[in-house]
Amino acid sequence: MSVITVERKILEKNDEVASQNRRTFSERGIFTVNMVSSPGAGKTSILEHTIERLRGKVNLAVIEGDVQTDLDAQRVAKYGVPAVQIVTRGGCHLEAGLVREALDNIDLSTVRLLIIENVGNLVCPANYDLGEAAKVVVASTTEGDDKPLKYPAMFRNASVLIINKIDLLPYINADLAALRKNALSINPSLRVFQTSCTTGDGIDEWCSWLVQSASGAHS
Amino acid sequence: MSVITVERKILEKNDEVASQNRRTFSERGIFTVNMVSSPGAGKTSILEHTIERLRGKVNLAVIEGDVQTDLDAQRVAKYGVPAVQIVTRGGCHLEAGLVREALDNIDLSTVRLLIIENVGNLVCPANYDLGEAAKVVVASTTEGDDKPLKYPAMFRNASVLIINKIDLLPYINADLAALRKNALSINPSLRVFQTSCTTGDGIDEWCSWLVQSASGAHS
């Protein structure tokens, strides 16, 4: 019995279901993003701002992943968009199969944009494809500028980096330029947005990218 | 072949080695803490302040755990204390066996306090006993006040909670009282310290607790 073999089998099975999910999204013209970050980097806050901006412009749905509680789905549901909560009960990442089950609870016929908020964890979700078009990693300025170097897999596997909480830069000793440089040294093709959910900075740019991507997926 | 069985076997094996570590620490009168948190909550900064305060008062050694890089061991080594870096190369937590190997690289004869800094991850390290006397969970105010509810295992298994970055409270919408209340609702016996590595607030209280605990382990 080899643990590595078991892990490979789990990942192979996951990749299979992720491919099914990807086909579903492609057939239906749904653009799907998988938002990943450390706990408390601001995924849910960015999501709330995003929904506020995109309501009425793009039909979107949300899948929330959490170790425990449905607090995040409650926050999102207030905005009147379809939201399904996955509670992993201790599990440290979402898997493609959990997303597939969640899809059964969403009427996909009108959805153009699906946002999956993963469990707050900068390590494990990096290895689990959910069938998304893009992994979006959120890094908070308050986490310091060295995180891309210390958790490289997540930054390597992401297509988009949102540097959040830029309003706090005057009060902390993290260096925004160093954070960008470190992230791009790991993955030069990262598209980078800089946001603040307190001031609203950068949210429009991020939302424009989402709308453009979603219309591309549909055409 | 059952994945759950494999995981149980891994945990059983880990617990066995953790017990060996615990015996080693007890026989030598070493007080050992296992510091856990989200990435960027401030474990290394707290550690630097702690070493500055305790140098010459308590003989301490440090084991650093990171997914990648030895940046943290470099930061700690500057203070002239014995520091060993464990690089997990993608692994999401430290295990007792890795700590045991690291101990071979430290002269334990004079050490009274061993601080292990775990991988930044609020989920997986909760399940892995390293043989420590106390798990210390660091929660940054910037992560928001709901994290104990969303990641309960870590707060349940910890003996100490350090609420860090309290200097940023005026600039964020996290509620310190709610954070304390949420943590204590998960684990009423948590000893709570409130710290800022920018102002130095609370570091003395935390260090006093460490010194007192270390002298208890030795007597």
C-alpha cells in the first residue's frame, strides 16, 4: 500500500470529474472562476462587490466552499443570486465531485458566470482542478510580500492575481512592488488586479475582465 | 483499498512519533510550542520579537516549517539562536517525523524552550500532533472576526490564541470582541493574548507566559 499511489488515484479521479465539469461549462457557455486564497484575504468581500456591480448585467451564480458554517453563502444570498454552500466538514479543499453535486442545485440554463469560492487555504486547493476556466488567487497586502515565494504552486497554477486590501498599505511594512515582482517571478503570465473593498479601488477593472471573459465564453 | 484507512494509519503513525517527541521534551525539560496560523498572520514576526525579548533569559531553539524557501529560518538565524528549516516541498503541514529529524540537528542539552513554526495553513496542521506542550494559534485581525467559526478544529485543538495586528483595528471592520467571543465559543479554555508587532503591544505578556511555562517544564 502506497500513500503516494492513493493520492495519485484521488487526483486522477478528480481530474476526470473536473473535465466533465469543464465540458458542462463549455457546452452551456458558462465562464467559471475558482477563487483561492489564505483565510481572510477577502474572497467573499470581493465577491459581494462583484455581485453588486454585475447584477443585471451578467447572470451569475455562486458556489461557496467552507470547512464549516454557511456564513459565506448567507452573505452572498442577500444579493439575490443563486448560491450553494458546500461544507467540507474538515476537508481542506474543494474537489471537482463536490462542485458537480452543487451544480445539481443550480438552474444553469441562464447562468453565464459561475464563481466558486474555495476553502481558505493557500496550499491544498492548488492541486485540485474543479473544471474552472481560471484560478483566481487573492493575496492580501497584510499577509506580506513573500507569500508567492513561500506558496509557489498556487501562484503558478493561477491565471489571475488579485492583490487585495491595498488601502492598508500605509499602515503595514509589506511592499506592493515586491509582492508583484515575487508573484510574477513565479508566474510571469499572471494578470494582476489591485483592489480594496473599503475604497472600491480596482473592483471595476476586475469586473470588466470578468464580463469580457464571460461574454467570450458565451460567443 | 480505502483512503480513510490510509489517512487513519498516517495519523496513527504520526501520533506514535509525536509521543516519542513528547517524551524527549519531557525528559530534557524542554517546553515546546507549535505555532499555527493562516499564511501571513504574523507567526515569524511574533517569533522575532519573542527571541529579542528572551535572548539571554531562556535558551531557545526554533524549527521553521515552510512549503518552500528557507526565508523564515534566515530571519530567525539573524538573532543567533539555533534554527532548523523544514521545507515540505508542497506538503501542507508538519508531521512529527519531520520534527524528530530536525531535532537531530539541534544540540538539545541546553535548550529550555523550543518554538516550532508550522506551515501557514489554518486547516491541515490541526490534525497533526508534533509532540508539543501547547498549540498556539495566531489569528490576525485583518482576517476578520469569523475565522474561529469557519476553521473550528484549529481553535479547538489550541491552548493559546494570539490575536495579532491589533494596531490595524482602526482601519478595518473586524470586531475584536466578536473575534474573542467566537474563539471562546469554540474553545472556552483558550488563553488569549492580543499583540501588535508594529507597536510591541502584548508581546511582553506572551513572553512572560512562555518563560513561566518553560521554567515549569524544567522544574
